[in-house]
Amino acid sequence: MKSRASKIKTTLVAVGPGAMREATMETKKSKYDTNPLDPDVERKAEESWGGPPTQQVRGATREVGRNANENARQSAYSEAPTRRYDTPPLDASYPSVFVPPPTYAPPTQYQQPAANPYQTPIANPPTSRTVMGLGIPENWALLLAYVPYVGIIASLLELFLAARPEVRVRFHASQALALHIAILALATMLGVIGDISGTSFGEVVFGIASKVFLVISMIRVWRGEPHRIVPLAEPAQWFNRHIEPRTGG
């Protein structure tokens, strides 16, 4: 502990010519010049600073006022989940240069749908090119499939000989085959009914109507007009799918 003598400063004061005497004076102290080991440091500091002495805290401290977020503060699981910026939504603005921009899938390339011969085709007149596996022009191959009486044999031969890439020829051959079988079945049924009833009027009328329909079909396919018989679509597909060409096409 510093002694009080250390705070005394000795100086020489001139009292006359050739005469000097010692004079002592106390060093000026500031309010920061305190000794923490001095037991009276608290009292001296209060005297230096002035004002009332420090009040001792007695009793329990008051509680801090509660607010609307008090429940969220007590339970961390009740707060909103932390948002992640590494995968922002597509409509979000770019948050920072340190976060990679959102990735977008490249647009899908448009692919032309495969040709379906059982949908209504666009009018396209047949050409005179040679059908693969048949050796006859395309327009004649389409025409022969609907010829009355002969068409059932011609359609069978076309299905057995025309290659798979000949979509139009095989479509009309399978449809004509289903049409000829349906006409034959209905004519036979009407013939039996005529034998029972003793009249053949229904059979005659049906025979004329079927031949007219076949002639109309021949004209339509020769001109290249769309010709699809909806009630015969399923059996025609079955014939085209199960009768394989013998040419390996």
C-alpha cells in the first residue's frame, strides 16, 4: 500500500540571494487516483464524485413485462420453421450472389405422334407406286379389297403379303376383311330367317344394300377420301395385329 509520504512532493524555493529552503506541497489528486486496497476507497470515491451514496438492492427484482411473443420464446418448436435459400421457389427473387440461381428444366422437344391408321386420316389420294410385298400399285390394292365377292380373298392375300410399313394398305385390307365377314354372316342369318318365314325379301334387300355400300367404299378409297367403318374398328385391328406378313416386313 502506498504511504501518504509518497504523495508529498519536495521542492526548493528561493528566499533570497544565495539562499534556498525546502518547501513541501501535497500532490493534487484526481477522482481517479484511488487505491483499491484502501478500506476507505468506497467513501473516498463517493466524496470525489459527489451525490448520494449507492443504494443497496433489497428484495426480489421486478419481472420483465410480457409481450405477444412470450409463448414463442418459451417454446422454440412453436416458432416458424427456418427458411432455406438453397432451393428457393421459382417465383422468388434472387436473394444473394452466394446462393445459386434456381434451375429450370429444359423445354421438352415436340415429338410427332405415331401414325394411327384407325384414326380418321387426311384425304390423300393413293399413288401408283408398287406396294412392298404385293408387287401391284397402291390404288389397285386398296380398290380390290372392297370388290364384292372377290374382296374377301384379295384382303386376305394383302394381309399375308403386304409388309408392315404399308400402313394404309394393311388398314383397308383388314377393314375390308371384317366388312366381308360381317356381310356374309348377316346374309346367312337373313337366309335362314327367310327359309323359316317363307320369304326372301329381307335377304334380297340386304344383298343389294351391301353391294352398294361396297361400291361406295371402292370409290372413296380410289379417291383417297377418309373411309373408316367405326363398328368394325376392333375386329379390323385384331386382323391387322394377328395376321403377320409372310415377307418378313
